Amino acid sequence: MSMQIRLRTEKLEEEQLSPFATLSSKSKGREFFEEPCLVRTAFQRDRDRIIHSKSFRRLKQKTQVFIAPSGDHYRTRLTHTLEVAQIARTIAKALRLNEDLTEAIALGHDLGHTPFGHAGEEVLNEILSKYNLTFKHNEQSLRVVEILEPMNLTWEVRDGILNHTGKLDPESLEGRIVKIADRIAYINHDIDDAMRGGILREEDLPAECTNVLGDRHKVRINTMVMDMISSSWDSPDIRMSQEVWEAMNQMRKFLFANVYIGSEAKTEELKAKNALQRLFNYFMENPQLLPHELVARESEGELARAVCDYVAGMTDRYALQVYSENFLPKPWLD
């Protein structure tokens, strides 16, 4: 009976999804063989593994744009992830693509993000360059699910996670949806957070963008989503119209100039980078303090990668706690 549930779901996918959809029954599989779940498809199983992972739970205490905001309504890396998943799944459903694969990629795409947002990513990449290594959050997300918290995910989910940013596109249309949905989500919620923080006003947004995308948060998201659906309808690719694509990217450039670089939202970045630099150096000098599963890499490069794995996995709160314990004086107790 249970086996029939998964088989029935897979049969429904074959009958109802677009000919361009990725069928769970046709997955390229996992690195290590597992017996199929009796109830869930392969992509449903991947989604559940990501949701139940420690790395997913830590996203709730990781910066999106505003470092350690005092307000309760600013986005974190977790709420960003959920917004990406919601937008991506809406598009996938409309295009009759595989919603479960889309959601799994979206939920896993930022698992490798550092504390303090892209500031953390930048400083760890700078540090690792001294060891002829690199750090990119998409590559670290893949490293999380393959090595640090191995989930044995399907090839399609891992491909979508790795290529959700960068020059290469995911092979699946579901992965390509996530790649654009990620941009739709952060452009719009970062505008919303910047307005909440008094950094932007609606009238500050470039008119050439708002004339195309809309003059309110929900209108802009709707414009982009509906444009993706109509532009990708019955197509072997995922795209936007030229007009909406250019307006969205122009809005992104505006955010880089007015929010992401040099705004009040970023005033604590240098402190955050210095803290991560000192933490990295501290654990390089004291590798015996690393968690046992990361300890004892033989070469300096391997140790640097292990330390990077540990620091990158920290939440903002935990990074500040460890920094305080090791670099700030403690009060004397009688």
C-alpha cells in the first residue's frame, strides 16, 4: 500500500507535468544508493532532509543585509530562503514543472552562507586566497550537503544548489527558476528592509524601474513572477521579457550603490570582518579546539579549509559569543 503511494505520485508527474519538467522517477540518482522511500518521491525526500538539517535551522540567526538588527521584522537568511521557495514554487506550479525539486533546491541554496552575510563571505575568501583556496557561498552550500552534513541528495538538487548563482545555469528548468527567484526575492525584500530602516524611501527608487516593475512591494514581485510565467510558457528555457529583466537588473545596481555598499546598513561590516578574521586566526593557532569531526587535517591548506568550515557554519550570535569569550576581558568574580 505504501509503495503504491510513491508510484502513484510518480505516475501523476508523468501524466500531468510539462514535457520539460524533471520527473522524480527519472532522477540521475544519489551518490550512494538508497532504497526508495515507500511514500515520498526522491525530491520530496531531499526537501525533507534539508528542512530537518542543522544547517537549515542555523539560517534563522544569519544576516541577510542588516547585521544584528534590533527589529523583529528584518529578513534573516532563513526568511530569505522561505521567500525564494515560495516565489519559485509559484512559478514552477504555473509552468507545470516539478514543484518538489524546485522547493528542495530553494531551501538548500544558501545553507553554506556565512555569519554576517556577504561581508563574511568576502573576508573568508580573502583569507583563503592566502592558502590558494577560494570561498563562495554556493560552493560551500554544496560542501555542506555533501561533506559537512552529508544528506546524499539527488544529483538534480545538488546541481541546482551549486549553480543558483554564477555564470553556469542549473541543468534543470526547476533550478533555473530558483536562480531567478533568488534575485526576485532579495531585490524586493532588501528594498522593503531598507525602507524599514530609513535608508530608502519609495520616491528614491529609480523611476525607469518602478515604471516597469511597479511602485509597491507586492506589485513589483507580482510583475516579475507573472512576466517569468508568461515569458517561459511552453518553453524549454526559463526567462523574463527583456524589458522586465533590464528593469530588475537596473534596480539591483541601484541597491548595490545605495544599500549594499556604503549605506548605514553596512556600518558594522568592518567590525564583523575583523571579528571573523580574528576567529579564523585563533582556530588556526588552536586547531585542537575545533569540533572533533573537523580536527586534524594534515596540511596547512586542509586545516585552513577545516577552520573555514567551522567559522562559515557559525550563526551571527554564536560568532559574537565565541569572539567575546576569547578576545574580550571577563569581569573578575569574588
